[in-house]
Amino acid sequence: MYTYDDLWEKTVKDLKVICKKYGIIGYSHKTKQEIVDLIHDFQSGDKEKETTPTANMNEIQGIEGNFSSRLTNPKNSIGNRHTTTVQVSCGANTNRFNVVGRTLTEISKALKEILNISDFSTPLVNGKNREWDYVVKEKDVIEFLKPAGVKGI
């Protein structure tokens, strides 16, 4: 057990070692004051801060929805390692991309070479025709349809 004063005399690096020892997580980007408070609260049995989403990421209280995310930044801090992705297709070419918040025009230009998207394609979002200025949202499924009977454009 450490007193509040004992904790203040330690370096941030030492405090982080103590957090690891106690199993306290979510401290890596906190200030010295916040880390000292986390350890002090943990020792005194105040579990309220310990169970906040930033303090204890191992306990998921619940999750619902229809989404997909990918581990795109494995070296980032917890909570910033995944990116929501959207399925984008053109013909037989399909993949998931981080395009939420982009317009269909931006997406078609960015993925033209990758998915072989024609300048004459028609954009569909969730199976419905959309204008090129449509902004993509989470859960959308995008498809660029090539004109029928035309090859290689």
C-alpha cells in the first residue's frame, strides 16, 4: 500500500509499473495527477473510476449494432486501434475500406484503380441508386455498377 504522498514522490514511469502490477489499465495517456488518483482510488477500494470505459477496457458492459471494424492502427492506444470500414464493390472486385464520411465521388476516384471502377458506373448504396454527392455512413454497402454490355471501360 502506498500513501498519497508516496505516490507523488514516484516518477510517472514508476506509477505506470504500479498500475500494471495492480491490473489497472487505461493509464498510458493520463497525467501524473490522474495516475496517482487511479492508484489511490484502487487501493482505497473505490472501484468507480476503475470501471469507467477509459480505466478498464477489459469489461464490456454491452454492445449492439451492425458494424464492422478492422485493426488498422495496432500501435495506437486502446480505443484508437480500430477503424470502421464499409464494403465497396465493383463487379467481382470487393473489399472493406475506411470511407465513412466520404462522398461517392471521392470514393470512386480513390478506388478507381483498385476496384476497376468505370467513369460510367452507377453508384448504389444499400441496393438503391444514389447521387454522387451522397456521404457514406457506417453500415452502408456501396456498389459501383458498370453499364451492361460494355467491357473494359
